[in-house]
Amino acid sequence: MSSAVAKRTQPLTDEQLAARARGGDRAAFAALYRRHVGSVYGRITRLLGPTSDREDVTQEVFSRLHRALPGFRGDCRFTTFLYRVVASAVHDHLRARKRRPLELRDDLDTWLPAATSAEQRLVARHDLELLFRGMQRMAARKRIAFWLTRIEGFTCAEAGDIVGAPGPTVKQRARAAERELRRYLAKHTGGHYGQS
């Protein structure tokens, strides 16, 4: 196969698709959607828990992404830009639903280990519910800092670039979130969490 043919058959990068979508190419935006909708949904689930509003927030992310694409000039990777949109949409969602009780869907069970006894699964489900309920109590900015650094694995500087805050500020928010979560879990599990 010639190099010219090989170049034609290689899939477009995210950045190339974003440039085309920015120019009004609907097929390019649809390709970005198909490529990233699963990972966006997964990230939102890790932030919100298995709640019924994950689908709505996912659609909001892509609606915002479509509006934000004119501002994407390739100064960062497309995935970093997408993380910014996810963080912004989730932040606004968390602030709007702050007073609503957390309602976890039945698919929480899909997060549990398969090869365990019914009793172990019941305990694991209870612990997972506690984790999400503890996270729900956090302020939106702390929760997002915790998610980016402790769950997604970004450095504080990288997370700061995503949320538009200095790295030390993100570090402070993530540590505060972790302390709050440890205290909550310790309170609701007889004190065996949060021991250092």
C-alpha cells in the first residue's frame, strides 16, 4: 500500500475533526460525539454516581461542546478541552441540584465485583452508596478537584488548567474533599475509615 493511500485511510484525529466541526461540518461533530460519548458518560458517572440524570448531563456536555468549539484553537489537546467542558457542565449541574436528595439507580450493582457472595455484594453495595452520598455532600469545586486528581489521575497543575484555577488551589480543594469524605465514611461505618 502506498503512503498516499495509507494517509487517506487513517482516521482523522480529534483535533482534525474539531477543526472541521468548527467550520460547520456536522459529520465531523457526529464523529467526535460517537468517539467520546462513552468516555464522557463514564466520567460523569464517576462524578455523580449511577443517577438518572447522567444522560441529561452527557447531552448537555455535547451541547456545550458544540457551542464552545469556535474557541478551540489547538492550544491544548482536544481531550483536555473536553474535560473542561465536562467539568463546567457537572459543576453547574451539582450547584443546581444541591438541595435534591441523591437517588441512585439499580445499575449500581454493575459496579460491584462479580465473583463474591451475596452477603459480600450487599456490603460492597452499601459501601459504594456511602461513597457517593459522601461525595454528594462536597461543594462542587471540591468534588471536581477530587475527581480530577484522585480518580482521573491528573496532577494538580493539569487539573488547575482544566478548571481555570492555580494548581495549589486545586490541591487544597482536593485535600479538603478527601478529609470530608473520610470523616463522612468514618461516621457511617463505625470509624474504620479515615484512620491514618
